[in-house]
Amino acid sequence: MSEQKIPYKIYLEENEMPKAWYNVRADMKNKPAPLLNPGTHQPMTAGELEAVFCSDLVAQELDNENAYIEIPQEIRDFYKMYRPSPLVRAYCLEKKLDTPAKIYYKFEGNNTSGSHKLNSAIAQAYYAKKQGLKGVTTETGAGQWGTALSMACSYFDLDCKVFMVKVSYEQKPFRREVMRTYGASVTPSPSETTEVGKKILEAHPGTGGSLGCAISEAVEVAVKNPGYRYVLGSVLNQVLLHQSVIGLETKAALDKYNIKPDMIIGCAGGGSNLGGLISPFMGEKLRGEADYRIIAVEPSSCPSFTRGVYAYDFCDTGMVCPLAKMYTLGSDFIPAPNHAGGLRYHGMSPVLSQLYDDGLMEAVSVPQTAVFEAAEQFARVEGILPAPESSHAIRVAIDEAMKCKETGEEKTIVFGLTGTGYFDMVAYEKFHDGKMDDYIPTDEELAAYRAKLPVID
Ligand SMILES: *Cc1c(COP(=O)(O)O)cnc(C)c1O
């Protein structure tokens, strides 16, 4: 028997996986505005928040001081199953575009949820279990968050009740079955199972639902059932904290090869993947150690950063959640029915909203046909069929790379490829059949939603 020498380490102890999450709020001069009690308009206390959220997560939500928060070993063990996620140089895309730009993407789609959402789902399920809870409730739109949470709950043996936006429930039966495979119960929202659902159905019979409605229902069920708490897949500070694992790994990998990005691009729905991807880079920027262009990309049919206002607003349609100060289109805003590209939440993470308001990052909006063109271009050369959400970032990465072609600049572009699009083939089909159009809300429409924002003095 020959003695084979293995020239590499089989067990990666020293990879780029972080042992702590990074909390960008610690380095922000202007902290994100606090959540307000919807009744009194006073900042939510930890006690009030703990009626809805798990205690450890409340502590993370309110923590504007600690820059690093240790990732519990149990969560790191789970992360090890699919992390570090690949940071890929898009050589084939560069070649196809004939650009001098260097393009990298951080791919978060290599788990069953098909997106980055598992990074926070596993953390939230862990803290729920640690608190001795029976289960958690949540909403899901396209289904990635519901899937991620179902996976995390089954891992920690927790009950998982998902309210799924009714149109998605009907259009995406496979997503629903994935969640049920992991043991979750899935209810189409709005439903007759909650008071707020009944009210919404009375006011809008036949509605296909919205994220805002589903959030209200999930919160109601969590508050009414002992041993349950509500968990949310984006927008909240705690979710951005968990997602910092994306940025920390990206930075560690780039640092290993001495690569300094010129710009970092990510799609923005509620802001969690982008917030996570940029966090260590933004930290350097905030501390004056480095500078980067940071670009949020949103759909022109749901343009919270580029056409919303920075104001306190409800996070949900039923107005049961705390108020958050954020770039918002108004809590009643629902993108036009033809919108197939995801990223349909009316508001934006308070952390990113503050950073954007302080001029520390940029935002652009892109129409969905241009997004699907970029998706297809990417799929054909890079071997990954991207989620429509992620393809917003691809669109702008390609646009920036093409600008480099004109100027001859060798810029380094990093973008977040948040997930795969296998469950989005109805949207791809619409695009291929020429049935997709770019409905963009008018100023009048947006003004009507804005007029309904709560008045906070
Ligand atoms: C949920 C989701 C998004 C948008 O959510 P953020 O909180 O803005 O990151 C983007 N891409 C994919 C694949 C998603 O599932």
C-alpha cells in the first residue's frame, strides 16, 4: 500500500468563517432611529419587545454599542454545513462583456432555501430554542424566508407557523411543499384564522395578500399563543447583524488575496443581505480607514430608497407592529400585480436608511425586464440560474462593468448573488414570452400612499 500524502487540509479550521457577527451600528455616528410603540409613539422598551420577539434577539435589536457579538457554537456548527459560501470571480462574465473590470460575486444560494435567509433563520431559531419556546410564527412572500425558517426550526425541533402571501401560496405550490417537508404549517394570508386577517378580508375581499398583511397575522398568532414568538427575515437590526457573516467572509477572502473592491453592489428588499454584505466595509468607511462605493439596487416598481421618504411608518398593514423610521413608500403600498422580481417590501432597514440618509451609500432602481435580461445573460455564462431578486445586483454590476469598458478602468466590483431562481420560473416564463412589462408607479400614486403615513411629533 502506498502512503499517500495529502497536500491540503481536509478539515478547514482556518477558513474565512467568522466567530463573531459585526454590528455596524457600533461604528455609526448617527444611530438608526429607535422603534416606536404604535400607541404611545415612545421608544419600544425591551420589555415591550419581548412580548413579540425572543429576549436574546431583543437585546441584539437594541444593541447600538457592541461592535462584535459572538456567534454561539451551535450556530457555527450549522453554518459549517453550507459556509463559507463561495466568493467567485466571474471570469466568464468579464470575458463575455469584454470589460477590464474585475467582477466577483458572493453566492448565497447553496442551501435548500436557495438564499442568504438561512443565515438569520438559524440564529433566530437557536435563540427561540434557548429561551425554551414551543415555536415561532412568521410571514413569507416568495417563500425563501419561510423555507429557511422551516429548515432552522426542524433542526432545533421547534414548531413553525408560516403565513404565506396568498398569491405566492397559489403560484408557488412547490415552495409550500418544501416548507411542509421541513414540518412547517403554511397558511395562505390573509386568512380567517386571525382577527386582523378577517378584517383585511372584509375590507378587501378577494385580495391576493401582501407581506404587510402576513406580518400582521403572524404577529397576532405569536402574541396570542403562549410559548410562541414572532420572527422576521429582514429589515430588523438583528437580521442585518446575523447577515454580517456574508460580508465578514467576503472581506476575509478578499484580504487573503489582497484585493480591495472599488464598489460593492447588492439588491435591496428589506435590506438584510445588502446590510450584511457591506457591514465590514461600511465599518471601515465609518472609521475613516477605507472608502468604497456602496450601491443598493431596488426594483423601479417598489422604489423605497429612490422615491420613498425617510419617516416613521408601520412595518405591517394591520398596524400591530412597532413603528420604524425608514425609507418607505407607505405601509399600504403593494407593487403592481405584474411585478415578478421580488423585493416588494414597502420599507427599508432602519440601519441602511440612516446610512443612505447620511450619504454613505447610493441607491438605484431598475425596471424588471432589464433585470431579467441581466439574469439570463449571467445564467448563460456563469452556470447559476439567479433569483430575480439577486439579478437586480447583477444588472447594476454589468452596467458598472460596461462603464469600465468605455473608460478603460480596471475597477473591482463585488456583488451579492443572494440566491437561485429555480422556483421563479413563472417569472422567467413571462419574460421569455414577452409578457413582462415595466409598470412604474406614478408620482401621484406614490403621493397617495405617502399621505397615509402616521404623524409622529
Ligand atoms: C429575500 C431575498 C432578498 C431580499 O431581502 P433582503 O432582506 O433585502 O436581503 C434578496 N434575494 C433573495 C434571493 C431573497 O430570498
